[in-house]
Amino acid sequence: MQPPFVAVEIDAPVATVTLSRPEARNALSPGGIAELMGALGALDEDDRVRAVVLTGGPKVFAAGADIAEMVTRTPADQLAIERGPRWQPLLRFTKPLIAAVNGYALGGGCELAMMCDMIIAGDGARFGQPEVNLGILPGAGGTQRWPRTAGKYVAMEANLTGDLVDAERAYQLGIANRVVPAAETVATAQELARRIAAKPPIAVRLIKEAVNAAYETTLTAGLAGERRSFHLLFATDDQTEGMRAFLDKRPPHFKGM
């Protein structure tokens, strides 16, 4: 029996999800992806958890797909593997999700990091889409999220050459929120998660939805959605608490109501 691919640790209100197959550089097999999606689905339903950190550990985030498993696949095999909502639990995840990236985040591993809401990069992190060197192209958003984040010309170079981008360059391109010493990557992501987890949960969820909508809607539609959410938050206890606390000059206590 294969050991678990995912380890989950909850230190409420923050959960840390660790990809734990370092001997395979955390290669993303179909079974591993399913296990990760199951863990995220469970955390999305867990009321103790308000923010999540996703990491691959101190040496590697995830070095893409398992090539030995892919080499003999036919198009029909690939379609069969990908039937159903393969990445949907992550894409529908309602809570802030922060990638803590050390070492290589390549291919599907890079795409996985870029599906998260924020990225903290260790100073030795390397991002890249080397699929072109294997005769294929990215299949989990690499050709789509790179241009939306770093622009068309950077995306073309990254996808057409397969060259790697180091942590500092990733920060300059807006792919990483910050670069920290590798030994501090996970702790920095957890501290950021804890800060966000202290904010009003309903407002946090609606902010995440509004920012993500900016990538998929027109400005007019995005502004309308933002305004609806703005109005909706005036029906929450946390809005009253936040404003009362501000006027009373005391820290707010948010309950997610």
C-alpha cells in the first residue's frame, strides 16, 4: 500500500497541507491529485479552519506530473483520467489558500502554486513550465495563468522555452507575494494565513470571490458584483462589530456571522 501523499495539520484557525512524497519530488499523479482535492474539500467544510497553507516541504514544492506514468498514455487514456471535476475542489475553495514554495515548482507543480491565492517563495524556489521539452504543453492552466499574472510576453517565453524563473524574478513578475529565506517559507506563509484568519470570514470569502472574478468578467460586471457583496456585508454581525470596535478604539472580535 502506497503511503499517503498529503499530510494535514490543523492549528486552528490555520491548516497546513503538506505534499509528502519527497522521494518522487512530490510528482502529481492522478491518485495524488485526488487525495489533495479530498483534503482541501474536507478543510473547506471544517469550521475550525479559516485559512490554509499548501507546501511541499523544505526542498521541493512539486516537480510536475509523473512522466513514467504518462509516457505510454493515449489521448483516450488521458481523457479517462481527467473525466470529472479533477481540480474543482481547489478552484472552488472558499478560504484563503497560500502556497509556500521551496525548491522546484515545475509543470503541474507550478500550475498548482498559481491556482492558490498567494505565493510565499523561499529564496531557492524555481518556477517553470518545461512541458514543451516533453513534446506537450501545460494542461492545468500554465498557458492561461502566466499571461494573466505576468503578461503575454513573459508567458510566451516561459512556455515556449521551458526555462525556469527564480524566486526573485517571480517576485518581480508578480507571481510571488514575497521572497524569504528558505527556512522561513512555511512559517511566513502560516503567519500570513493567521493574520487573514483573524479577519471577518464572510468578508474574506467575498473579497476572494471578487478578486477572482476580475480575471473572468468585464470591469462593469466585476464592479457590479463587488457592489452587491459590499451591500450584503451590511447584513452581518461582523460588520457591526468591526465598525463598533473601530469607534470604541478596541480590537474587533469577528465570529463569521
